[in-house]
Amino acid sequence: MKFTQTVQMLANEFDQTDIHRSVIAEIESQLVLFRTEMRNAKNVETLLFLRRFMWDNLFAPHVGVYYESCKQNSMLKAMRIAADIRYYELLEQKRRNETEQISYVVVNTNKTVLTSVVDEVEELDGELIENEINYLS
């Protein structure tokens, strides 16, 4: 049974305005939650995940639970379209940012170190010889 049919059955049994008001409030809260999650998303993968598991289940055309209700109510329809547009803007912005990030590639090069042959120099009473390195242990 579809969501709208269930709402209609409940509306027939109870006060219709209260049922519709609570359904509208639930849809609004889900739209606000989606927009909040969308704003908090750090990367493209998170946005795509939200689209698949949150938006598609609730607001996608012909398969979303709340799609028909949004289509019938002009305020919900406007909120749904605004959230959808904002999603695509944010997705494109994050995609652009990720492609513009600089990536560093470490290249290993083989360099030969030139060594020079030093002629033997006679050491004078603890004086340092040119190019001498002392390591203390």
C-alpha cells in the first residue's frame, strides 16, 4: 500500500486536517534534515550517499514515499525543488573543489654522489684537516 493511500485511509477515519498537518510537518522535517546533512557533507561521496539513501527513498519521482504529497502541496513542492537544486549546486561545487586540489607525486631519482680524492695531509697537533668530519660517540 502506498503512503498516500495510507494517509487517505487515516484521514477518512480521523480528522482530515490534523492528519494532513502532521504529514506536512513530517515531510518538512525530512526536507530540513536532508538540507542539514547536505550542508555537513565533506565530500562528493557523502553527497552521493545522501542522494541514494535519503533523497531517493523519500522524494524521488515515482518511487519516493513523499513524492506524491509534495506534488499535491505547492509549499512542499517548492521546498522539494529548492532542496534538489541546492543539492546539485553543492555537488558541482564539491566536485570542482576536489578536481582542483593539488596532488603531490613523489619521484625517486638516482643520483650519484661525486667523491673527491683528498691528498694525504699531515695532521698537526689536533688541528682539523680540511674536509674532515668528526663524529662523537
